[in-house]
Amino acid sequence: MNRNVTSIAILSLCLSSFTAFGYNVKFEGASKKVVEVATDKNTGLDAVFVGYNTKEISKIEISGITGTVIDVEKYSNLGGGYAEEIPFTFSGGTIIIENPQGNLGYIVKTENGNYCFWLVDYSTDPLKLEGVLLDSEQECETTSLHITGKGGEIHYFTINGQQRTLSREIKLRYSTLEWDEEQYIFSQVNEEKILPSITGKILLTPPFYCATSVEVTGDRFLQEWQMSETIESEIFPASAVSVESRAEQTNLSDEEGSNIIKTETEGLGGSAPADITFYGYITDGVLHTEWQMASDPEFEYILFRFNEQDVSYSFTEEGRYYMRFIGSDADGSCESVGETYTIMIGASDLRIPNAFSPNDDGINDVWKVGYRSLVDFKCWIFDSKGTQLFQFEDPSGGWDGKYRGKTVNPGVYYYVIQATGADGKKYKKSGDINILNYKKYGSGTGEIEE
């Protein structure tokens, strides 16, 4: 029969036996318990067994077998298609395999199907931890290190001769910094990294954002045998950089009662002047920081650079601006870029009402202009005789209809406004203010005193 066809046939039988049999497997002579590891069905194996030293095992007893045993075979990395028959005894539903060898697979053929397993000899490559070394060359997004000692990958082979790795589940712990919405916090022990072996380069994500030592514990089999090894490295410096940022506008145009003319822009900006503070946050490895302001989202045309970690800026000119925070390590080889903020300053606008009723009813009690992006503003209020009653220079303010502490009489009054917009537009406005009839409160006469 063709060897490949035989191998496929054996795989099919072993897969069917994975759930069909409930055999009890016992290892005689082992000084430490043999560890059973479940396997995927597509391996064709019902189990993988790991013995501390398989040379100690005098025999394997497989009980619970019903029906006739046809044959027992062992196979190597070539797969079940190249299996060889081995001697065995069968009595009372129990098969006995004398002096089994480690790092081999076994196929028990019965009239009801096959039972297949692989036996690992742990003693051929036991774990021995010696030290942890930080690699001289590091990537910016990961931390690279090596663990010295012994403890390579533990391999076994499927019925079809495919190599698989049995993870040692070596646990690696270290500390780092994590972003917690508003600040970087120190994480005492990062989530455990489970390693299949100690061979080769080990890449850690997240990387070392702060100085930390590394603890290595393993492996799963030594732990099962209460022989687990643990080593702790020296303290390594931060090997990577990360930045975060946030922005806070202190003069928001959407405050209740605001007379700023709203724009369709969401987020930062709106009406000039827009006072915004940008806050930068860094991990321990960041030595150089910079805020950049640009006129384009790709930051090809940078307008200003700020070396401070926190920057307060007043946007007084119409346009669209972009801000971002950057941090880098000592030689600039690793760089982290924070969020890009878009600030939209709308064109200037000025709208002037011609009437109000200062009667303290909470409705239209103060004469206010509607405005947007005015960076310079002056307003004067006069009566019909030319007497100046009021003056203000903040467009968010207004006139409450009073002169020298008393509310003036209903009638016609006059305003003069001079203003400059963030877009450079000049405003020179004058006109009437009509104070409508209102119910007087208090003892004031409402007459203007000369």
C-alpha cells in the first residue's frame, strides 16, 4: 500500500478514536507524574504525554480496551505511515508496553479503532534559566530581549508527520506605563506574556515605557512537578516612547447666554479670539517634546513650533489650523506623535439689534450685539442730546439700559460701533436703539440726570 494512503487512513482512524474511547493510561516507574496535554483533533492524536525522564518509565498500561487488539506500533517524526510494530501484552482489557521510548508516537490498533499518542521526554531539553539580556538594537514599538539558559521548543509530530510545538508556557512579567484617559499610570505588573520557549528574540508589546526589571518563571511542566524556576533581571531603562495629549478651550462660544453667532464647526475654535490650552503627556523615555501648528493636516507647512509641554494660544485670525504634540528619545531615533487637533476660526460677523426692554423680566433685558471673530471692539451709547450714557469694549457685554445706576426712560437712543474682525474686516456702525415701554420697578424715576 502507498505510504501516504496508509498515513491518511491512520489519521482518519485516530481522529475517530479521539472521542470514541475513554482509556485510562498509566505510567509505571516514573518518579514524577506524567503530564497529559490535550491536542487538536487535526493532529490525529488523542493526547500528548510529557514525562520528566522517560527512561524511568518501566511500562505503559492502557486499560479500558474492549474488543481485540490488532497491533501496537511506534512512529518517529516521519509519521504514522512509517510506523514500526513493537511487542506488547494484552490481558483483561489492558495493554502493556514494556520499556517505552520517549520522543516517539504510539498507535494502538483495535478492532474498534485506533488510540494514538505522543510521549515527550522532558529530560532531553529541561528548562534552565540563567539571565535576561536587553538587545542592543531596539525597535520603537516593541522591546526586544533574550533569555539565556536552556529551554528550546518542545516538538511532537502528528500522525501525518507534521511538526507541532508544545508550549512551555514560560511566564514573563515586567512593568510599564499605561494611558488611562487623562494620565499615564504605572502598572505594577504587566499582563503575563506566555512564551513557548526561551529561544530566539522575544518582542514585548507594550514595550518598556519606564525603567523596569523582568521576571521569568517556568515552565508549566516544572511547575507541575513543583520544580519551577524564577529569575529576575537587573533594572532596564525605558526603551520606547509614547505621548498623549488633550486640548481645552477656555472661552467656548456655546456657553448659555452667549451672543456669539454660532458656526457649523464642531470642536475647537469657532469665534476669535479662541483661547485654547494644549496639554502634553509623556512616558519616561521622552526627552524632547514639541507642539507643532500647521496650516495643513499633513504638517508640510508648519507655522509655529513650541518646545513647552503645555501651550496656551489665542487664535485671532480666520482660518483652519492644526496642532499636534510630538515626543522623541535622546537621539531622535524613536518618535511618538499624539492626536491632531483641528481648530476652525470663522469669518467675522456683526449683527446689531434695534430694540430691547430692560424690565427685568428675563427676556431681552440687555442690548447686545451678535458677533463672531471680532478681535477689536468699541461701542458707545448716547441719548438724543448727545450725552454718552455707556461704553464697553467687550463684544460679549452689553447695555442694561441704565445710566448712573438708574434705568432710562423708554425712547430712542443711539449707538456708535468700531470693530475689527479676525479676517481683517473693519466695521464702522451707528444707528438707533429703541427702548420699548416697560413696567418700572423700584423708586427710580427713570429720568436721565444731567
